Amino acid sequence: MYIPHKGFGVACTAVMVIHNHSVLANRAKSFQIFFGLAKGFGALTDIIATIAMCTVLASVRGGISRTNSVINTLIHFVIRRGGLVTLIQTLLLVMFFAEPTRLYWLAFHVNVTKLYANTFFAMLNGRKRMKQKATDATASFNNCSSNPHARIEGGSNVYDADSYGMCPVPPVKYS
């Protein structure tokens, strides 16, 4: 299924180059208006979505530093993704109107959908790393729970974890 579509794209490109009709370069005014509006609103919605996600994530910050660290990482992911997608949408729009007789904008247009998909999958793939980071951050507390007499170093002093209430919950035993 993929090969016929690829072949069709190559055939269309070859026909446009050979016959030089400037199919996409000599565009109608209505096409320019609708394309400009679509891509402009696309960039605007990317900005709004990024701001909304960052606002929601920032509002759920609490007093736990490890949770805040995970939320900050999520906010950085969202900002990077939103910034990249907005940048490409904006470059597409600028190239479309800056060079109306050239097809420079087509490179951005063809790849913008792939960019959306790839940034989405990158965020999904980042969950495993973030989960591992969160697990590593809580591993020291879990080790303390399984060994209430663990030694905790604080500066030049060494403390018994159980004596100072550092391990208030007994370990959970699974059967």
C-alpha cells in the first residue's frame, strides 16, 4: 500500500517538473487566503495548547519536590514540543507568502504532519524515562521502609532512620 502512494507522489512531481505548468506556484487568491488562515490558526492553536498545558501542569504543583520535579520535566517537554511545532507552522506560513512563485513552503507543509506525530510519540516514549526517574527518586525511601534501621547520612552526622521517624510505614509484604 505504501509503494503505490510513493510512486504516485514521484509521478506527480515528475509531471510538474517536465511540463512546468507551475500548478502549485501560480495559485489562486482564494487558495492563498484559506491556506494562510489555516496555517495561521494552526500556529495559534499550537501556542494556545502549549500555554494551556503548561498552566494546568503548573497548577498541580504541590509541596513534594520529587513530584514538582516530574511536573517541571513535563512542562519542559510541552514547551519544547509546542515551540518546535509552532516554529515549523510559522516558517511554513512565512515561506508561503515570502516566495509566492517558489515551492519552498512545500517542504514544511509535507513534513508538518509527520512532525506532529513524531513529537507526540516522543512524548509517549518519554514516559518510560520519566517513570524510571520518579522510581529512582523514591527508591531511597522504599529502601528505608524495607530496612528501618538504615543509616542516613546528614552532613558529618549519621542517623538511624527509624529513630528519627524517617520510616513511619512498615514494609508491605505481598503474598
